[in-house]
Amino acid sequence: MPREHDLSGARRGRNLRPNRVLIFPPRVTASVLLALAFVAGRAAPAPPALPALPVWSSFVAAEGVFGYKDNLLLSAADEERSALARGTAEVLLMRAPTGSFEYSAFAQAEGTRFLQGRTVRKESRWWLRQELGWRPGPQWELHLPATAYFDDKVFDQSDTEVERLTAVLRVLGATAGPTLRWDFHRSAWLEVSAAAQRDVYADGSNDGWTKHAGLRVNVSPWSGWELGFGGNSRWREFDAREQYSASGRVLPGTALRTREDEGEVRAGFKWGRDLVWRAGWRFSLLDYRDNGSGYFDRREWQAEPELEWEAAGWRVRWRAAARRVEFGVQTVGVGLNPAQRIRDEHEVELRVEKKVTARWSAIAGFRWERARSNERVASYAVNEGLLGARWSWEK
């Protein structure tokens, strides 16, 4: 007999057995159900409510380093060298979005003391930015940033002055203006901005107003990738500076105005387990014009790559920059056909941080900068090394 017949017969045999059913009185059944419901409620209580996130969050950090710098004056000949001590403090305050509004404020201050400096004994700067944000709709953001800053340091003035030298300058400034962002796609946004800027120098040499207008587009075409395109225009009006002739002589009774048009392309990429690697790249082209003879006219190309790795308490960041400046009117040398003035700048910076405890980190850094020109007075090189510690706290 086939096996299928045996199985079906076994099933029929089991089905012929009488079923035993336990029947409880209605009162007993109700009592048992109530008891089971009570026990189940005691055994599986409702999950506790999560604590509410704090409305305000803050971050504080302080950093102290010692180091050495071999050219304090950015000079081509008189390289003043010195050991240095530098302190930096940072404070960040943020308010979580309440309805459609949010707020943030960030402040940073830095002071450097040159222990063997003769001409330059110290440098200092501070920077403060606060921003109010408003979301009138799911795809729109309006931000109102305001920034104030102060710089007291050696500036390279060879691009904007008749005398192509460096100088110790002290400038106090502020900028403010709205920024509107439109998230027109889940992975892309467009941003327009406008701002007014005021700079006041201790010697009054470059006091003036600057107007800004900008447009940026950012897209994320693939996971981990970001691409950005943008353009900025800046119009500067000096309070007292006058125009110059093509040979670099002042033209009395005139008023100097300048315009900068800049375009840029950005790219960023994150990869690796937990995205421990980050890379970025920026390329920009700037066209600078004055309203006079064009003595300050120039065109600049700049490329800035950077690479960062962060894992296991380590953070390593490398950044570089290369800049080419070609002047339209300024020349170098004498004769019937002097050479057009050109300038190349290169910069490399490396910073390493190692987490020692939850709040303390050891840091080391190195920075190299070089400017080369076919005019010797505008050429120099700088090396700076740093070693110190950083403390941070957040809530």
C-alpha cells in the first residue's frame, strides 16, 4: 500500500477520537479573565515617558599652547623670530527650535604673546556671532546673523597698498544682513544673502563700508557627498582713500571705490566605518576692480583641499591652500616693457588632537606659509609650530 494511504489513514484514526472540552461556569470564567488582565497589567507596565530635551545647550572650550614662529613681520629680509604663548577661549550657546524660531551665539577670543619679539610683542583677536532663525514654512528658512570682530596683528598689505609692505594694524568691524534659504528638493537647497559691513582702523587708513550680495546652491547627489556652487559680489567705499594713477601716484580730490566678484565650487565627501574620514575641496576665482586707473585691478585663482580623520580619541586635520594673483596694471622693474606683477602664495597646516580624558586633549600643530613674487619685497616665508592642551565642556 502506498505511503500516502497510510498517512491519511492515521489522520482519520486520530479524528475518530473524542475531543475533550473543559467547560467552566460563567462566573468562574469572568473571575479568571479579570485576574489574568490584572497580572498582565502588573507584569508589563507602560513604558516610561522620555525626559524632555533641554531648551538651551552650551559648549565651552579653552586652549593653551606654546610654540615658535620664525618670521613675525612677514618680511623678505628682516626675519624676527620668537617663542610664543597663545591662549584661546570659545563659547557656544544654542536654543532648540521653539515653534518656528531658533537662536545661536558663538564667541571666540585669542591672544598671542611673543616672548622674544622686538617690533611685535603681542597679537590679539576676538570674534562674536549671533544668529536668529525663523522657518515660515517647511521649505523656507530666514536667518539674521550679526557678527562683530577685532584684529590686532601683522597684515600683508602688498595687494591693496601702493607701498607693498606688511604692517601692524588694528581693525574693529561688524557685519549684518539676512540670509534666505529655500529647500527646493530633499537633497538640494538654494540660498541668497545680503549684508552690510563696517571697518574702522586705528590709524584711519582703510575705514569704509562694504556691501555684500551672494547666491549659493548646494546638492547631495549621493550618500556622503555634497557639492556646492556660489557667487559673491562686494562693493567697498573708503571714507578717505583717494584713487591712484597707473604709476601709483595719488590723485587728489578723488574717492576710491572697489568691487570684487567671486565665484566658487565646493565638494565634500565622507567615508569609512562611522564616517571617520572627511575630505573637502574648494576652488575660487576672484576679479578685483577699482574705479580709477585700475592700479589695484587683479585676478586671483585659489584652490583649498583639506582632509580630516577622527576615531578612537584621535583627530587629525590637514589643510592646504594655493593662490595665484595676477595684476592688470602694476608692473615690476624698469624699462620700456616691464614685467607684469604676479604673486604666488602657498599654505599648509596640520593639527593633531588626542583625547586624554573626557574633557582634556593634547594638541600639536604646524603651519607653513610662503609668498613668492617677481618683486622681492613682497616675498616671504613663515613657519610656526605649536604644542599644548585643550579643555572642553558641554551641556
